[in-house]
Amino acid sequence: MAATLVPPRARTGTLPRRRPLLGLAVGAGVLAAALALSLAIGGRPTSLAELLHALFTPDGSVADLAIRELRWPRTVNGLVVGACLGVAGCLSQGHTRNAVADPGLLGIYPGAALAVVGGSLVFGGAGTTTYAQAALAFCGAVVACAVVFAVGSATRHGVTPVTLVLAGAAVSALAGGFVSLIVLSSDAALDTLRFWQLGSVAVRGGLVPQMLPFVAVGLALAAANIGPLNALALGEDTARSLGVSVARARFLGLASLALLAACAVTLAGPIAFAGLLVPHMVRGLVGADYRWQLPGCALLGASLLLLADTAGRVIARPGELPVGVVLAVLGAPFFVHLARRRRLVTL
């Protein structure tokens, strides 16, 4: 019964079936356009004919190499990272009932940063390679999530949104303190942190195949969490009366959130604003039913990250702005607009 439960229209803003389908169709169209722009725009202008030639009949020309060897891995990386951040943001806001929650709520970014700078201090140059930093960031993010969950559940009531937020804040502060201590004592660690914190989809595109199994598991856990999340939208007591195990639902959701956010921070570094923005945009398109929210967040998360990355290449040509900077510039006005709205779609 819980697996197919849909929150009442008056409580959550559930829309007629045609509206969510239309919203997903719009999201798919935006994603297709974002993919095309990401492949077509770079350091040198590329025509539609050159783009099609590089994708379907490459012959080794300069345009072919630029599109296939540089832009394609970057675009795939942005697609995966954006989808992970979108779904992770949806889960974090849904489980904490906090409209400004994001994947960093569980200490993922400070945990990954601590592992990266600690690795550069302990292993020296061997800890600053792309693969070493990716492995360290993934392990640090997962460990931070595990610690937050363990601390947050160490009460007689188990894990709750309040204990989760408090534990996340404590672990983030602790990890941030250790990061500051390390970078103050090591110039090499400071250089490593400065480079890693930029957040870019350009550097680690070759790691996508290694991360895909973890992404697939995270998305599968998120899909399994849809029914319980819809039940939890009615309140924990109501969810329990409908046969939903709140503890199991939270564990599944947090495990999915941890995996997806850890994969994103491994592939692109800390990019926080996508997880904040995307769920609000999707709720405006498809409503509050998680059957539509989660796929919508995957589509719009990937679209937003690709469009922000493309904009960064255009604005600062011949260089580029990090995608995290572009998202921050876009995100601040969006939240000002959100705060001024009279009527919001509730969580």
C-alpha cells in the first residue's frame, strides 16, 4: 500500500497526471538542448554540420578531436554529476523536511575535503594525482555520511530530521577545523585544496565508468524510496499507520543520498547549489509527488549543470569560469525570488 501511496492534493500540491508528464517532457527537451550546446560550444566555434560530422562520421579533423576527445567526456561527466546532485538534493530536502537542505547537509563536502588534503599531506605528490584525489574524496564523503548517520541515530528515538541536521553540522564543523589545521601547516595541502574546491566537470571525465556502478546503486535505492517518501510527506505517525518503517525508509534514503553525493563530489569536486536549486524548480513543474520529482530532478539536475558549465565557457572565453561559480551567481537571485513568492509548493 505504501509503495503506491500519493499524498493528497490539498497537502502537497499533487497535479493532474497530464501536468507531471508535460513537466518531464519539458525537462527532457531542456536536457537535449543542454547536451547539444555542451558539445557545440567550446574554445572554438563549432557549426551544426561539424558537430554531426564529429559524432557520426569522424575523420580525425581538429573539430572532431575537440568534440570527441574533450567535450564529449566533459559532457558525459556533467550529465552524471548533475543527475546525482539533483536526485540527492531531492532526497535531502524530502527526508529532512527542510527547503534549503542540500547534499552537503550530511558533511559530504567537508569530509571529502579533509580526505583530499589529508592524503596530500600523508602521501605527498602521490596523493595529488587525479585518481588519488578521486579515491580519497569518495572515501572521505562516504565515511563522513556514515559518521553523521551513526551520531544522528544514537538516540532512543533513532534518526530524525533534527538529529540528522545537528549531527551533520557537528561533523562538518569538525572536518572543516581539521582541514584548516592541515592547510595552515602545509603549503602543498593548501594548493591541493584550492584546486579541488573549484568544482569542475572538465578534469575527471575519465572516471565516469568506474563511478557508474555506484551511481546505479544510488539511483536504485532512490527509486525504492519513492513510496516511503510519499508516505512520510503525510507525517511520520500516518506513515507508520500505513505500514511504512520510518527507520528503514530513512536508511534507504540516506544511503542513496550518500552514494550519489559521494559520486558527484568524486567526479567534479564540491558543487553545492545544484542540489539546492533543482528540487524547487522540479516541484514547480511536476508537483510534490516523488514518483515525478525524482526523475524530474535527474533530468533538470543534468540540464542545469551542463548549461552552467557551457555558460562558464562562453562568459570567460578563451578561459572559463568554474561551474560552481556560475551556479552560485544563478542561485542567489533564484532564492531571493523564492523568498518573495506568496505561495510555494510545500515539501
